[in-house]
Amino acid sequence: DKKFGVNQPKRLENANILVANTAMDTDKVKIFGARVKVDSTGKLAELEKAEREKMKQKVERIKAHGINCFVNRQLIYNWPEQLFSDAGICSIEHADFDGVERLALVTGAEITSTFDHPELVKLGHCDLIEEVIIGEDTLIRFSGVAAGKACTVVLRGATEQLLDEAERSLHDALAVLSQTVKFPKTTLGGGCAEMVMAKAVDQAAQNVAGKKAIAVDSFAKALRQLPTILADNAGLDSAELVSRLKNAVYSGMTNSGLDLLKPGGGITDMRELGVVEAYKLKHAVVSSASEAAELLLRVDNIIRAAPRRRERM
């Protein structure tokens, strides 16, 4: 929940951004190895005036960078916030550490803590900074950042469980998408790839005799379970749909898959529908499942260990 400072505009175009991690609450007059004692309110006022003057000088050094937006990881108290407002600089306080790191990355800025050499500080830039309200939360959105391709996804839900599930699903989808970008090879989705593999396994089973044929046939049935699970999760008649899909693929229509968006479900050409899956992910799933099944089949005996007994000293 972030906002601009008091009496500052809620929208800023062509922003030059200084991202900092510095104390803007108060600038104490530091006297090491000594204590300051006052015997009157006048002297206390002089001490406070000296501290305010130090903070004003710090703000002047920040203004010398030629910015119109100041983002600080720490708090910004009323006095420096007023100075920024008078200078026409928007200030954003208490940005969390992860947020500051990401903001510096996408805007092209560097996080700084000292302001004595403006020529050495790298500023960030973006086309638009504005306050937006989503539900009951006030957010600050940076648009047109220097990185060009950065974006933020806002997840909202009624409960923490729904949010956690949405976050996991989004993370999985982004992981699959990133792998697809790195390895652009894809397969057809909607159960098409599994049914085509099952067809190939069934054809290979015709040349296998004995108990091995049973294992090969079981592997084909396991592959056909994936489109069955897809139909069940969509609340459709899996037996009917998978039977129709098997008939279509085994008849030579190898691009056929389950169209779960059609009322009651249907069999459609997945290439025309644009339903694809990452080849690397599909290869990893089938390989891992096959290796796990092979590992279990290799178990030919179970050794039961006797319970551990404690020996009395």
C-alpha cells in the first residue's frame, strides 16, 4: 500500500527517478564521545534547527540530481517531504527491499545512499507514474519503463488459500512459458500427444510376445489415462470423450484432441485450435513416470527389518 507524499500530484509523466536507501526521518547532529546537555528551551530549539538545516542540505543535494521523483527504501518524515513538495518532486517512502531492487532493475537506475556526486549516480526513467486503486489497496504503477518488457501481475482472492493456489498456478505457467521460450519445440495438447504415443505403443506391442506384451499394453493404457484425467477435471464424460478421441487418432487423424470449451466436450484439431504444450515439459513428465514405474517393477522382494530394541545398560 504505497502513496505519493502529501500535497504531491498523483500522476507524473516523463519521470526521472532517483532510487535511494537513506535515512530521511531525521539527521542528528553527531558528536562522538560526548553528550549534549541544554539548560533552556531556546538552546533545544537551536539544536533542532541545526538538525533541520542538515536535513535541508541533504534534500538540496538530492535536488541537484535533476529528478522529479524520489523513491526511498526508508521512511521520509514530514519536513523533507514538504521540501520535496515545494521543489515539485514526488516522493515515495518505505519501499520494501525487494521492490526497490526490482524497480531499480526495470527503470535502469542504481540504488544510492550518498548524494555528493550527482554525475556518478545513474537515474531511472519511465514514461508515467500514477496512483491506482485496486479494491481497497492503493498502488503506484510505473509504466513505460526503460527495461521495456517488465510487468507486474496482481493476484487477488477471498482467502489466503485461494491466493496461494493462484500463485502456484501462475508460477507453474510462467515456468512452462519460460522453458518454451528457451526451447521452442512444442507438441499438441488436449490429450493429442498422449493418444498418439499410446497408438505407437499399441502398434509396437503386436511384435512383443509373452509377459512383456502385458507390460507394453499397460504402458499404453497409462498414456490414455492423461486425456481421461483432463476430461474428468473439466466435469465431462471421460469415457465417451476418450473413446471418441482414441477412434479419431487410431483412424489417422493424429492432430485430434479434446476440446473442453465446447458444450459437452468434443474432438477438434488441436493445431487449428492452437492448443500446444512445451515439448521439454512433456518429455520430462513421460520420462520421469516411466523411470518411476520401471523402478517399482524391478522390486522383486521386500525385506522386513525387526523393530529396534533398546538394551538396558
